Amino acid sequence: MKSRSDNYWATRSLERLSEAEKVSITYLKQVQKEYRATARAVVEQVRKLYATYYSKSGFDIDALNKVAPQGDVKRFLASMEAQGLPTDLPNNYRGRMSRLELLNSQMLGKVKQIATKESAATADLYDKVFRNTYYRTGYDVSKGLGETLAFGSLDDKTIDKVLESKFYGKNYSERIWGNSNKLADQLQGIISHAIATGQSSEKTVRLVRERFNVSQSNAARLVRTETCYFENQAEIEAYKEMGISEYVLLATLDGRTSKICREMDGKRFKVADAVAGKTIPPLHPYCRSTIRPYIGAEFEPKTRIMRDPETGKNKTIENISFEEWQKVLANDIVAKQPLITRKLVGMRLTDAESSIRTNNYETLLVYDEKDNIIYAIRGENHRVMLPQAIADEVKVESYSISHNHPSGSSFSLADLITGSKCNIPRVRAIGKYMKFEISPNGSWPNRQRIVEVYNKYLPALKLEARKVAKKFGTRNIPESIFAELTDAHMQKVASELGLTYKSAKIKIVR
């Protein structure tokens, strides 16, 4: 029995997971296409609803409650039954369904069409992932050991059993239908609210599209997570067949790795004790961890693969844990900072902010829940970047950030996006005349929503800035006034986004 090169086992395991993910991409594109097509069809129904029953005084409720034409009802029921879909209609509806009830049922039918196609496609996808990973694992392990191990063929019963297995309480099919039912309920709620309040067609269409986008995102999350599940289940099945009794959990070394995967990285478990979500991936939604066989101490690798945060390419490093790897990257970043910036580490937040408040370049402060500075990063005149290695730690450890704005302004769009991306508890900014703080009420809005609302109020801010500049006869607005203008802008943005926003003037000591 011969030993392969140091990183053979980890490399082959990551390749098997990567291959499974590639197979899922084709399916994801198909799902996205179905969601977009259905969204367009439902939006067309909504526009037709407004064109037929809406006027300046609102919706014609009496017309909507009238019995729908029997021909329309029969065509709808026939379409549902032809696709093997339940009509979900009480018997008395079949003879006297109102126009509004028919509309809601038609939307429900279109959503269920997505679920039907999704369920059939996923069954085929997961079957392929399981079979490919199972046989590839047997081949890779035999090649790594230099001898052919006993390895049997898969039978349909084994695959069916795995496909029907539940993790986190449901199997893949139940999750698909749960997602579609939720979307159908939300669409019905949007239409009911629109009719009750008489809201504009533009707003109703926007809400419908948003719900489809969310549901599509949920579907993509399920596919990626379940692909990881079936890939790792196939690994375990192959290990059992070859008589391998232990495995090692392998996290992806990059800036997006979750806290739980970091903690589990490198841990060894018995094959007999493998439980999805606890001792085997997926450990969370979108999990990218995998496993490799543990053959014996003499076969343990001395190196492993990491993704370089600067180049984005894989490279071989010493076989260290995730925490050790991340600390090496973070320490390297800190070591490159100027001495004046490094001295901020360990200071109290208020003292550090006072030190950077009047600087003509930005400095980023990362602090813990006790307001102690953990990291300090020097930036440029109007920008400072949160390094990926530190950003990941900020997200996992729930650290907060502060930084100075030489212009004296309140938060920029980039500040809010960073807060959302890393789910930062508190984001602070400080200038010569004012200080600002913003935090989520539970969770941050997504990037798209932040950009939409921020830009909504931006023209008004620019207009006010031009008025002030004209008043002073200069292009450069006094910093204290610019701080107040951007403060007023951020109050509107934060209010619409549901964020908690605070600002205060700084007492200047002459």
C-alpha cells in the first residue's frame, strides 16, 4: 500500500464537491428561467386585473365578486388536471367561483407548475450527483492507496432511500413544495392588500416581482445546500462499501467560510456516526464543506489547498486549521500598517475615534462588544477597505466598525453595503463636527434594497448641496454644513430601510 502526495486526499475530495456543484449549475439556470417566465405571466395577470377592474376611485369590488364565466373556470381546472396538479378547490367553487377567486387560483396554479418541474428536475440532479460521487470516490481512494478495494455497484433501492431521506426535518421534495406554497400565499396577500387599499399598479407589480425574486433565491439556496448533502452522503456510502471507518471534515479555506465550518475543520469522525448537519456537511445553508477519508496517521497530509484572498487562485500551504490560517492572514495585514495605525489596536473606541477624527485620510476601526479596538486599517483620502480576512472574522465574531470621514459626511452607500454584507451590529462614522451611528433592527436589508432607497433620496441631497454652494459662492461646502446635509439625507434613508440611526454634534474645544 503506497502513500500519495501530501495534498492528494484533500484535492480529490474538493474536486468531487466541485464536480457536483458544476452539475447543479445547469439545473439552477433552468430554475431561474422557469421563475422569470412565471413572474412575467403573473405580472401580466396583475396588469390585466388593474386594466379591467381599477379606476381612480379604486377597485370595482362588486365586479370582482361576480361569478366568473364557466368557460374560464373549466379551462383552468382542465389545465391543472392535465398537469397532475390538485385544484385545491371546494366542490361548491366549481360551479360558482368568483372572478377574484379564479385569479388567485390561476396564480396558485402557475406557482405549482414551477414546483412540479422543480421537483422532477431535482430528482434527476441528485440522482446524478449521488452516483457520480459514489463511483468517483471509490476510484480516487483506490488510486490513492495503490490497490483496488472491494467496491460494489449501486442499486436503485439505495439511491431511492437516500433521496427520500430527511435532514433538518424534511426531504428535498417537501422543501420545494413548502417554498412554492409560501410564495402562493404571499402573492394572494399582495393582491388582497392591493384591492383593499387601492394601491397603484406599479407598487403591486414591484411587490410581486420582489416575492418571486425571494422565492427564486430560496430555491437556489435549497439546490446548493442539498447538492452538498447528497455529495457527502455518497462519500459516506462509498466509505462504508470500502470498509473505511473514519473521515475528516474539510472546510474551504477562504474569506466566506462560516463560523461552524471553521470550528469543525480538520475534526475526525467515525463513519458510523455521520449525521448531516452535525458531523457531516451541509452544516448550514450554502455549505461548501466536504469530507475526506481517514486512512491512517501515515497517510495524513502535510499540506492543504487554500484560496488566496488577493489573487483568487488556489495555492498549497502547510496543513493548518482554519483559525490558524485566518490568523496568519489577519496578522500579515496588521503588520503592514503604519506604526501610528498599529498603536490604535487595544485602545478604547472613544479614544481611538478622537485620535482619527481630524485626519485627512480614512482609518477603519474594528471593535468588540466591550468597545476595545481589535484591528485598525489605514485607508486613503475618501476610502478605506475592510480586508476580506478581517471582514470574515467581523461577521463571525459579530464585531462592529467605526471610521472617520475627512469630508465630515454621514454614511456613504458603501458603508451601508458593508454593514449588510457582514451583518455588523453597529457601524459608526466620525468627522470633525458630527458623529453618526447606524444599526439594524434584527437584520440588515439586502444590497439591492439599500441601493434603491439610498439613491432615491440622493437627488434631493445634491440639489441642497448646490443651493448651499451657490449661497457661499464656492464649490466646497463648509464641512459643518455638509455634515448636516448628509445627516438629513441619512435620516430619510435609515427610516425607510428600518434601521436605527443616531447622530450628534461634537463639541469643539477651542
